[in-house]
Amino acid sequence: MKLGDLGEFGFIERIRAAAASGEGVCSGIGDDCAVLELPPGHRLLTTKDLLIEGIHFDRAWIDSRCLGRKSVSVNVSDIAAMGGRPRHLYLGLGVPNDFSVEQLQLFMDGFLEAVSEYGAFLVGGDTCRSPGPLLISVTAEGSVPAGREICRAGASVGQDIYVSGTLGDSALALSRLGAGMSVDPWLASRHHDPTARVALGQALAEKGLAAAMIDVSDGLLADLGHILKASAVGALLEERQLPLSKAFRAVLEQDLQQMQLALSGGEDYELLFTASPERRAELDVLARSLDLSLTRIGIVTSAGDGLRLRHVDGHVRHADSRGFNHFANSGHTNPQQ
């Protein structure tokens, strides 16, 4: 079926019927505005991402359902990075003529599935026709107890630097897709269907374990650079301590240059944070309780040191923390901000 046959309002009605409602949603889809409530003592978190076909994704590489799921996760990841709970999402779509109702339905199935998994609700949005590529605009709202939000500016000299999960998997999958190579299914899922580390972010905030935090979307070096700039500090990273998956290590054994993907590749959506060395035992307990690795990869140093990287051979060099810049770079399917 063509979208023109269903019509904009017919499709919106489908979404309204499928979207759940619950805690904090006084009035969702169907009015001019959503009417929402936050728990007493909580602060509102709001983030927004724009995904454009040909820049952030290629429909030849990702199915519509996964694209819907990823559109949610990359936004919810920002809420997780502040230690918050995701609550409400708004979806804007610019739909090209060649995108069928069936494809759009699969997209919405994936979108609503992911929204539900994160305990949030779709409460509004907009749809229109796009004369060009598929455009996806998502706004996500969350909340965090007042004073518990984790910002980028809390790092101080002597703190440990941690990252969750593994690094470089998404970028490796993307590089192989771009080269027309086969991609390990697990690696492909890391790129097409990432997981926002919501439970970890909330636990770090609740227990006061993280001093500064960010999600790894632009790449380890770039996102750590954001923390260092906001906190006016430097850092020393240990290359041998970077957490790498078995799939990534298998490729690395054939080509050591692929290590750059773990440092600068982006779209890992893991949480990168600093913490006092006195909290190491508590972080070990938390990692076990969440069944999620938390790896200590470096230490915060003085601002004058800048960002340095100690290689496996012991050589220390200053690292380039510049991430992908949409207005300075050109290319295909680049990381989200």
C-alpha cells in the first residue's frame, strides 16, 4: 500500500492506537500538545537527534524495524549519560515517496518496541512528505532526581576513567559494510541495534559513583575530550586496557590499524565516566550486578597534560580528540552527535 492511499491522518491514527500510555502521561497523542507530569523532586532532561538518510544511515544496510529501534536508542543514550530515566519521546518523520506503508509500519513497530523496552512512552510528533531522503527527528525527555544529574564538568585530577562494554564494534561493522565485505552478525547488531545503558546510568547517579559522564557517540577520544574541556583537566589513556570484543580482536590480529576504530570510530553508545579511586570496589559490585563490564582505561591528569595515549609498547603521545564534524567533513553514514 502507498502512504498516499492511507493518508497522513490515517497513519497517525495507527500510531495513536499502538502507542501505550502510562505513568506521567495525562494526555498523549491526539491533542495539540502532550500533557505530562514528572515525579516530585525530579528535573527534566531533554535531548534531540536528527537522522538523515545518506548521512546517518543507509536503507540498503539496515532494515526498517532496526532503524526504528536505533532511532530510539541513540536518543535515550543521552538520557542515560545524565543518569536519568527516559520518559517521553516525540517523533518527526519526513517520508519519501518510495517508502511504503509496510516499511513505515515496520519502522514504527521497531520504534515502539524500543520505547517500551526503555520504559518510556511515545507522546507526540509530526509526519510529512519528503521530496528527498528519509528524515527522522526524535526528541526524548527524561528525568533525574534533583542534584543527581551527572554532567561533563565533574572530572578532577586523580580520578579513574571508565567505559562500559566494548569499543569499536559499531565502527568496524560500518567500515566493512562500506567496503562491501561480510559482517559478523553480532558486529552488525552493535551498529544497527545499539543498546542505551540506561540501568547503568541510573545506578551511577543513584549511588553517586560517577563524577562526570558522557555517552560514546562521536568516538572515545572525542567524547573524552568533551569531558576534559568541560572539567578543565587532562587525561592519560592506556591502550592495552581498552575493552575490545572477540569479534573486534579477530580483525585486529589481521590489521593493527583497525585499533583507530576503537579510539575514534563512534556510535558505540557506551557510557564513559570518571570516578574516585576509592569507589573501585563499589563499581566492581555494580558491574557484576548488571552483568556489564566496566573497564578502567586511564586516569584524569592536570589540564596542561592534554589528552595523552600510552600505546602497548609504552610510547606516550598526545591524542587528537577532534570528533566527526558534520560541517567540516563529508561522507556517508557518520556518527550521531
